[in-house]
Amino acid sequence: KQHTAVEAGDAFRLVLNYSGISQYRLKDIKRQKETALGGEYRIAAKEFASGKTAEAFDRLDKAGAIVEAKGEDRIRKIAEAYVTAVEAGKTAIVVNPTHRENEAVSSMIREKLKEKTRILNERDFTALKPLGWTVAQKNILQNYQKGQILVKTSGSGQGSEWDFKGIERGKGVRLRNRHSGEETLIEKTELKSYEVCEAFPMKIGIGDSVMLRMGQKQPGNELSNGQIVRIKGWSEKGRPVTDEGKELTCSCISYGYAATSHKSQGATRNVVLIGLDRYSVNVADMKTAYVAATRGSDEIKIFVENKAGLELMSGRTGDRSSVTEYATRMLEKSLARKNMLANSIKNINEIFQKTGLGLKDIVQRQKFSLPFHLKPTQNELKQIKLAQAEEILDGPPVAPVPVIEQIQTHTQTKGMERC
């Protein structure tokens, strides 16, 4: 029930779903403590895992874990809950569906931490924000603009940062290394090995929490994509240094106080704080709810503008379909329509066999809810149409009598006439 893997992993999912490979699942929940929320947190986690999203939210609401607040007040309450947890010696994370919400919450949290002198000696830092382009978008050369920065994500030179300089027709894309000044030309086919980013300024201080949005692989200095680290100082090169003594050579970072459910997947904290505003609650799905709600071990708090909006999430699965699965669904719908048509033809044929009426008469009787043993005149049909038109204008029309009941009535009437 967690977020689906990247598209490259769909083949493995299809093999599991449509082959005879034996599958084993871990069903026992260990992350949520038995005592959390009086035992209700672990039960709610099981309900989220089994797709009972509405029931899980209802359980957490009754346990007092859902808070209603609007606008800036909601952001402030999330920030206060985070700082309270940190001061109590607990680890905490805020999970929001969008980067927009994460930025607002992170800004408020940092202000409150600075007030308590938990963040000191700030410096300006130029960070990189991945644009999230697909392979198809990377292959459209018109998408590239000066000022964009390409980061090598695989192969030789992984992690190196390059300024986009321009397109040279017939030759390729010209890049310049941001640190050495070296220039190079790469072919269009090589662009899939780069992440396209844009630079943005941010302030980082000692005590700040930072999340890597791309991993770094230097021996002895390895850090994983999505890893959250705490800054304890600066290197001689002016780069942030973590509390483990590792230098941040990767510029693709953001504040580590809040994350999307995708980035938080796999993380465990004592306290998880979930934010959903009036917009994000309309697009969040069951996978978002499950992943976000199960990041905590001791406590959970959900901050929403309207509790009723949480029910909408239970109707959105968040599943991604392959072409094979989509084609299968379309085929099933086509077969269903054919079966419906075949049943209608069979039904009309049965009426014809029992009544001797023609197709036009049968259709007229179904349309105007007339008994099958009475043939209306043209004048009667005109009166019926006028009456039905008035009903449509005045209110909802009377539901027509089901065809099978009309057949039964007609058959019984004929039987009585024979008697």
C-alpha cells in the first residue's frame, strides 16, 4: 500500500501480479509502539495498511490526534508541535503532500528554532532544486535554458555539476563544469544521465536539519538520497559539514524539517506531524495517507483545515497502471458492453416470442411504460409524449415499470383470458 516504485520497477510488479511466483508478506507491525495513543495508533496503522483509510482516520480522530486549523494558524501549530517534540528529546518529522507546504512549514520551524538559539551562525548557500523532468522532457532540446544546472546522476563523474551553455546543432549540448571551468559536449542520448536543476538561495546555520535530494558517492563521504543530516560546521571550502563529519559536496538539498510522503517513505521518527491544507487534501490518496501516518513510533498529529476532507482520500488508490493493465480494463469494459447488448437482444426476443409484437412496438412500450398487450393509437402516443414533457418540466418523471414485470403481467393476463 506504499507509493509505487519508479516506472522502471513496473516490470517487476507485473511479474509478481501475473505470474505464479510465490509471495511472502510481513504482516506484523513493529514501528508503532503498543502503548502509542493507548494502543490506537498501531490499530490505525493496520487499518491504513489494509486499505481502511476512512476507518483509520476516524480512529485517530477519536483518539484526539486530528487538529483542525486554517491558514497561517495551522502552519504555526505544526511548527510549535515540532519544536515541542525536539525540546523533549524526541525525533520528529513533518509530512506534507506538496513542496509548497514543506517550504512554509520549514520556514516557520526555523524561525522558532532560532528564537530558542538552536540554529546559530547562518551563512548564505546556493542550493539546487531538481525540476523533476522525465526522460521525454530531457530529450526535447527546446526545454533547456541558460541558468539551468545539470547534475550527473550515474556513470563516471557522478555528482558533478554543470552549467548549461547552449545547443550546438549537429554536435550536441555544451556544458561547463561549475567548479573546474572545464567545458564539454554531450550527445542528446546522454541527457538521461543528468538531473536538470535550478539554483535558489537558502540560509544554513549550525544546528540546521538538511535533507539530500540526491545522493553523493565519494568514498568515506557517502550520503543517500533522502537522508536527513544535522549541520555542525563548515569545511575549508565553505561547504556544510554534518554532525558525522561528512562534507556536503551535493548542492541538491533542502531543509530537513518537512518532507513529502515520497521522500519520507522508509523514515522512522518518534513523532510524525502531518499537514493537509484545503488544496492538497483534494489530491492526496490512500498511499499518501498510509505512508505519512506510519512514519511515527510514539505519536502522530494530523493538522487539517477540515476533517471532512480526509474522507475523500479513501476513494483514491494512487495506483499506476501499465499499458497491459489498461488494455485489460478496456477489454473487460468492451466485453461487458457486448454482454449487455446480447442480454437486451435476448430479452426483446423473449418478448417477441410471448407477445408477437414487433420491435417498434416493444420499444414504444418500454419508452412510454405501457403494458405489452395494449397497442396505443397515434393520438394516445401524442398525449403520452405531452404528459411526459409536462412531468419533466414539473418534476422527476415516474420510474418506468421493469420489462420483466410487464412480461409477467402480460403473460398472466393472457392466461386469465384463456381461462
